[in-house]
Amino acid sequence: MAGWYEEAVGLLRRPAVAEMAVDVVLCAVPIWAAVMIGLVIGWLLSTAFGSRGKHQRKDAPADDADASRDDAACVDGRTFFEGGHQVVTEKDLEHLVQLLDNKESGDTTWQHLMERTTSNMTYKAWRREPEVGPITYCSRTVFEDATPELVRDFFWDDEFRLRWDPMLAYSKILDEFPQNGTMIIHWIKKFPFFCSDREYIFGQRIWESGKTYYCVTKGVPYPALPKKEKPRRVELYFSSWRIRAVPSPKQDGQQSACEVTLVHYEDMGIPKDVAKVGVRHGMWGAVKKFQSGFRAYQQMRNTENTLSRSAVMARVTTKTSVASSSCSLDQEHSSATKTIDENENSRAVQPGLDWKWVVFGGAVAAVCVLNTGLVGKALLIGAATRRQAKK
């Protein structure tokens, strides 16, 4: 044992070997960068996609200046938006409908991601990569034994969301406009220690066409809360749903199921390629968590009569007439693998961070970089280049 140790020490003392080791370590930086980015993606995937009201706070902002600024926000915000009519407008509704029609018309720019099934839910997802701007995601979820009204309330109810979303560090209504149901919400989402948390200020509003609900959420400016260095504000943000009753395939076509079609995009400042890998592999886990949250909300509403403020505001809708697309997302052929999880409905909402996705995100990013062969080549070529230059 002693002999082996002495030989190893002697080998490391050789200048050429020591320099080569340093070169390899320096060239390995891309691996650590990939792992760090992957951890961010994994952290994001520990919860579901979505957004939405008076909210409770998990952790209040640290300084008193922020709190006093929040108190003044309603006055400044109401002056800026003039009764809420300029927060989320008819043009935003038209944008959502256009995206839905574009997807349902069979546009080939939408790439199929997955299709999954549980005992009481089906899920399909697609994505589109525009030349300019962030990746757009579209998903269709069908909840068995659910009404559009209950699903609508669930998506808007941030007070209940605080029970199951570990990323939400701070949430508050900045302003509300009861005449049309518009609200302006302030969120801060927790990110890993090596990244800045993300801040969202978004407006939200619901339109009702027949028994179909169009729930629009988008990032909006808010002069009373200027941007700060930290947390980093996400300004480009759009996350909206169409919610409607659909026939249940399990109950002879009765409209006892609820379809939710989501269109979502945002710019969080994360590289596209890394985000694509993380979202694709973590999407289903996030959806299952969202499903368990909805079933817990369903049980809570069966036993409690008191509605949260945000759920009350969800019932203030703007009546409109929206022509439905003649196509259906179900008509699209898919070769995706279906899985059945009969125990899904029995899962309770688990508080706290789902660390398996954090670890998974880092691993996925590292593996993807390694699989390209770029890192391996960089380690060898970079070290050799440095050695040649020194000669």
C-alpha cells in the first residue's frame, strides 16, 4: 500500500502530468455549467405549469420598503390602468383563440411531446419553436368527474395553490377590478441558491362563451413596483386556458368530464435547448402533481362552503361569443406511449420540494452535453492545445 502511494505521489510531482491534470479540470467547466443549468430546470419541474389571488404570503419580503411599496401599489396601479380595461384586453383573448385555432387546424409546426393516461385523467402535450421568441407549449388535459366551473376556480385559487406549490415564496393581489373580474397579481418564485429568484407581475381575466371559459393570464407593467436586480423579473409571460365540458369516454358519452387546453410561453432567461430537455422529461411528473392538487381541491370544496377571494373573483366573467374550431385535438394521430396509474387518485398533495426532479434536471443536462461528444473532445483537444502552446 505504501509503495503504491509513493508511486502515485511521484507521478503527480511530474510537471507534465500536473499541468495536464490542471488542463483537464479547466476544460471540465462545461460539465459543471450543464449540471447547474440542469438543476435550475429540475427545480422548475418540481411543480406544475400555471399562474393565477387576496393571497396569503408564505414568506414576506425582507425589507420594510417593499411592504410599504405594496401598500401604495393599488392606488398607483388603479390610476395607471383606468378601471382594469387596459390590463387584459379583447386582443389578448383573440391571441389565445388564434393560438388554439392554429393548433387545432393541424399546423405541422406543432411537435407532439407526449400522451399519458391515468384512471381519471388523460393528457397530451405539444410544443412549437418560433424563429423569434420563447418556445410555446400547448397541452390538453381531460379530468373525469369534474365541472368547468370547479376547474376554473381551481386555476384561479392561489390561496389553495400555496398549499401544494413549493416554489411560490410570495403572492399577493396588487389590484382588483370587480366590474370585470380583472386582477393584478404579484408573485415571487423560489429558485436554487445559485440563481436569482423570479418575479412575476401579471394580469388575469376570464371570458365566458356559453359554458366555455377562456382564462387569460399575461405579464403586465406596474409602475408602482419598479424592477430590481433581484429577484429577476419575468416580463414576457403568457399562460392561458380554455375550459369546457366534454363527453366522458368512460360514461357513455355523458358530458361529465372537463377539458383544459393550456397555451403557455415565458422568457425566464434559461437557454432554449436546456429548457426543452428539462420540460420534456419532467412534464408528466409535474402534471401528476397538478392532478393531485386538483383532486384535493375537489374534496375541499365538497366539505367547505367558504370561497377564497380569488375563487370569488373567478366567477366575475365577461360574456362574449367565441366561434369554436371545427377540429379537435383528439383527431391528431399520435404514436405516444400510454401509461396507466390506477393509484393516481389516491395520492395526497405533498408539501415541500420534489428533490428527484432537481437531481434529474442536473443529470439530464450533463448527459445531454456528454452525449454530444463535445465535452469529451473539449477535454482532450483543450488539454492537448495547452500543452502544445507551452512547448
